Amino acid sequence: DWTMAAFKTEAIARIRAQVGKGKVICGLSGGVDSSVAAVLIHEAIGDQLTCVYVDTGLMRKGESEQVVSLFKNHYNIPLIHVDASDLFLGALEGVSDPETKRKTIGKLFIDVFDEESSKIEGAEFLAQGTLYPDVIESVSAKGGPSAVIKSHHNVGGLPDYMKLKLVEPLRELFKDEVRVLGQELGLHADFVGRHPFPGPGLAIRIPGEITREKVQVLQDADAIYLEEIRKAGLYDKIWQAFAVLLPVKTVGVMGDARTYENVLALRAVTSTDGMTADFFEFPWDVLGKTATRIINEVRGVNRVVYDVTSKPPGTIEWE
Ligand code: XMP
């Protein structure tokens, strides 16, 4: 893509001009945006960049391993990998309010990140994968109470005591452009094509209290759902697809025994920027097969439902 190749060259020049010989820290979230930002910055300034990946224990199944191996082994980008899952799950114990979950995770994330980045001596800059829609949403959120719908912790979430200057090379881009840029930088199409994933992760896909067991049930069910979507060739037609583990138990039968387990909701939407969205019209057989597999293979779920709410009036996430 000619335009994106030009953007890349310009962005690299801008990063070099801004950063000079300074050291940059980049928080990797596991998502496309921060990954593309990191690879772009690494191409611009090499090992002046150190990435920090905080594993909250709230990622999709296998995703942390994937990110760590991509950056460490494939790109050889200096990476600090912190397993903070005990810390996060501990702090979330007994928390069920969605905004409290976000604040708890956001605050802890900054604490852990700050502690790790303070070990990188002489760092002056902090890189973030902020996109254009993030910029507008947080500006409008400051404009009035109606816009304060959810506190997105990846914009403006910097505490004052972290006196780092921001490097945000993706600020002018939309999601689809970031994907093109990612491929321009050599990231695999499957990787850059991954659905967006929220900062608070699976915490906001488990309404009510979060436990390690619930996270595991959700990870397993979610992995089956995505596998079936990919098998059906539908992954790229969908903006986001994910499962939500409901704190509701219903009765079922398994063999000749009665079961009493949780309901799992499946969500899939189409969208261009996440601001509005339509529910995805699945072929029934894909949903049916997914439901059967989840109920047979994941202990703790005995009923699967599909969410047919668009945004507005719904939001994409359930919390
Ligand atoms: P909603 O649920 O508000 O989601 O329709 C719109 C888009 O934003 C993502 N999302 C978040 N991303 N931190 C994030 O980084 C959050 O707290 C958060 N809440 C929602 C959501 O996945 C969708 O892409």
C-alpha cells in the first residue's frame, strides 16, 4: 500500500526526531494497536525501546504466550514480561461493579507498569498505541457528563508521577489503517486482523464477581467460539466476537443426570470503529455447533445464548 508505506517512512522520521537518543518504554497490551506501535518504534530506534507486558491473568486463552513469543523470539525486541495475575485477581476479589473493576484494573496496571518501568534507567518516553477514535472519545468525554460512558484506561491514564513524554505514532489512524501499517511492518495478517480486545480484558466479560475458575471457564469457551468462527471463514467479517459468562444458573440434562450450571452468552458484531455496531447474522449451523461443543467440552456451562442487540442502544461489551 503506497500511502501506508509513505506514512510509515514519515512516522519513523517523526519518532526519531522526537526521541533522539532517548529511551522509550512501550506498554504492550497484547492487542494490535500497541503491537504495531512497538514494532514501528523498534524499526525507528531499535533497542532504545523496551516493551513491558503486564499479564493481568485476564487475557484470552494462550494470548500472553503468543505475544511474548512474537516479541521476544520473532522480533527480538527487549521485553519485560510480568506475570501479575495473582495480584489482579486478588484485587478484584469481591468486586462486581463494572466501573470499579475498570478502576481497580487501571490503577493496578499503572502501579505494576510504573514499578517495572522504573527499572529501566533513564527512560524519558512512554509509547502508546492510541488511535484517532480514542483521541476523539476521550476529548468528548471531557465535554460533558453524557459522554462519560466508560472510563477507557488507555487514554490519559498517566499519573503525574510518571514524568514521561508520550510517543503516540498512531494518533491519526483508524483501526483499519493500523492493520495495513502492521502488515507493512511485516506483522502476519492473522495477527493484525485480530479483533480488538478491551484493556480490562475478561474482567468485563464476567458480570458479577470474578474468580480464577470463572476466568478459566470463559477462556475455554471463548477459544472454542473463535475456533469455530475461524473454521467457518467468518472471522474477518466480524469486528469483535467473544463470550460472556453469566452469573446465572439454569437446569439442563446430561445423559440421564440433571445439571445446574452457568449460562454463556455469545456476542459478535460488525462495526467500523466500535462507536456503533450491528449484531452479526450468523448462519444457524455455526452457532449450533459452537453451542454443542462448548456444552460438551467446557465444564460449568450447560446453556448457550446469542446476543442480538445492536449499538446503540446496547454497548458492545456487557459491562
Ligand atoms: P462498548 O462496550 O463501549 O465498546 O460499546 C466499544 C469498544 O471499546 C472497547 N472497550 C474498551 N476498551 N478499555 C478498553 O481498552 C475499556 O474499558 C473498554 N470498554 C470497552 C470494546 O471492546 C469495544 O471495542
